[in-house]
Amino acid sequence: MAAMKMRLTGFALAIVLVAFMIAWAAHASWLRVAKLGEKLTSVQIASFRTADYFRANLVDLNYTLLRYEIHHNPSDRKLFLKNLNKLNEWIDVQSPLLTTAKEAHILDQINAAYDGYFAAATNHLQKIDSHTTSLDSGFSDFEKVGEESNHLLELAYQLVDAHHESLARFVADSQRSLGFLRVLIFASLFLMLMLVAWLAGVVYREMIHPLRLKLVESNAIIERQEKLASLGVLAAGVAHEIRNPLTAIKARLFTQQKALRSGSPEFEDAAVIGNEINRLERIVKGVLQFARPPEPNLTTLSAAATLREVHDLMAPQLAGTSIELKLELNGNAFVRADSEQLKQVLINLIQNAAESIKIQGLITLRERVGNARLSGQQTQVVILEVEDTGKGISPEVQKRLFDPFFSTKETGTGLGLSIAARILEKHGGALEFQTQVNHGTTFGVILPQVQTT
């Protein structure tokens, strides 16, 4: 659960980070586009119009000066001086509108060249006013003005080219920036999708899948309990009906057997019948125990002490078939259990292990602690293992191993493991096994661990 919370916290932080990246990219894109629009609609357009405006006004100045020289109209003179100074002032205020150092440098050249044009034009104007200019000198003076004017026009064309370069560089930079932001947004969205997919996987793996398994297990347990309950009622009724006539038959056989001569065929037949009656009584007893298992008398037990008692009880019996009963105690854990019922379960598992080995082998009794799912919850448990070196259990038998009345033994009742499982259910525990054909089987008695002070 803690690991799940850490994963969800990490996912939430990742979502916040990705959302911040997307928001930042969108904001940066918006600002970049706004800046591009501002440049194109104000500064860039104003810079583009600078050279055009300057060329138009310069041509108009030349035309006004020439017209004054021809007609000597005072209004033309006044207009010329006004526009000459106005254009000079206009040049001075253009520098903030230019975006690159090259454009500013060309504007500085235009400003310097305009001083030359200003001087040539005013000098020519003074000669016109004093009527000292001749046709040849007037043409020479106006030619000087034209040279200065052409130089300014050439600088104006250079300013246009510099502006085009600035505009192209600005658009290229903007495209690169927008391209980067576009990649960043798509990468963030892809990362978001990956995080969503990861979250879906984590939620399914950590929450939905365990719940699904728990539901399947619960349904299986409920179905099994319903079957066992129905079977228990039926078995109890059948066993009760069998026990009464069986008792009468056994009593009648005992009376008849007294009248038979010992060693006669009739006496031997009566002995066989008696043995079968005893076998039937054991089956009926097992059926009744399965149908109505006694309530356990729970006490706090040392798992190690219980295993040691069972080992001391069963080891001498197994030694006769060259089977070693080994004891491995790894701690001193405690459980709440019925001592006699727990011993019954362990003895039954040891007998099954011995029958699987038949002769010459090893059975290990082991105690360990761990975590297991009991009643749908992870619980700290004590596991008492019975491990053998027998032939293992085939997959076909594994499917029916805990079914009542299913047995692979010729004389078995098929109730031993069923009764053991029912006993452990009453204890709030479980019986599990691991097996490998031709390598052996390990049964685990799982009980909740009890903490003692």
C-alpha cells in the first residue's frame, strides 16, 4: 500500500511537471507570436517605410529647389527650407525604429551624407537668392546637389536591403523558436499520454487485478463452502443412517462368531467381515468429522514445540521404512490453535509424505514466518511445512486434491486432506502445497502469527 501511494505521488508530481511544461510552452508560443505580430505590424513596417519615405521626400526637395531656381517663387523657397529641416529632424528620430546594428549604421551614414546634401542645397539656394549664379555655375551647383542626392538614394536602397535581411533573420528565428516550442508541446503531450498509460497500468496491476483475483478467490471459496455445506448435510445424514444398522450387524456378527470353531472357513469369513465393518466404521467416523468438525479449543502454542512433539511421535515409526524425519526450527513463533487438531493435521501430512516416499527418503518439518493472504488480507503468518522427497503430485491429481472422497490410495477414504483443510479453516488459516513430479511435495500449514510479550 505504501509503495502504491509513493507511485501515485510520483505520478501526480509528474503530471504537475508536464502540465507546467505545456502551460509554459503555450505561454511562450503566445508571447512569441504576439511579439512577431508586433514587430511585423509596427517596428518592422515602420522600418520598411523609412527608406521609402526618405526617398520620396528627397526627390520632392530636389524638385522644389529646381522649381524655385526657375520661377523664383518665394513660396517654393519657403517650402524647400521647411521640408529640408523637417527631413533632417525626421532622420534623427528614426534610430529607435530600426532593429539591427546594420540598419542603424546605414542610418548614421545617411545622417552624415544628409549634412553634405544640406550644405550643397543651402549653398545653391544662397547663390540663387543673390542672383550671382550663371547658367554654367548654376548647373554645376545643382549637379553637386544631385550627386549628394544620389548618394543618399543609394544609402536608402542599402537601408531597404538591410531591412529585408533583418526581416528574414527575424522570421527565421521566430520559426526556429516556434518549431522548438511545437516539438516541446508534442513531446509533453506524448509524455502525458505515457504517464496516463503508466497510471492505468499501475492502477490495474495494484488495484483492479488484486481485486479481481480476490473476487475470483472469494467466489471459489463461497462455491466450495456451499458445496461442502451441502455435502456435509448429506454426509451427516447418510453416516447416521449407516451407523445404526452397522452397529447391529457388528453385534450380530460378534454373537455368531462365538459359535464358530476357530480356524474354520466360516470363522475366517467372519473375521474378514469384521475387518470390513471396522473399515466402514472408520469411514463413517471420518464422514462425520468432515461434516461436523468440532470447534477448536484455541490456545497460544509454540510452533516449534508442536513440531518437536510431532517429530518425537512419528520419527520412530518412519525409521522402520528407512525414512528420516528431519526437524528445522528457525525461531520461536506462536500461534492460536487447538493443540490436538493441529497435531492431527501434521500427522496426516507426514503419513501422506511417507506413503509418497514408500521407502528410504527424507521428510523435513520446518517452521518459518512470512506474509500471506488470509481472509482477503495480507497477514503476518507462521508456516509449518512438511516437505518430502517423494514422487510428487501429477497435475491431474492436483486439481482434485482437496475434493472429499477423492483418493489415489486403494484403501484410502479421500477425507484426510479435506478434513485437514476444514480444521485449518476453523483456525482462520489455510493449507497450501507446492509440488514437482519426481522431486517431491511441500505442504504448508499457514496460521496467523500471535505476538507475545
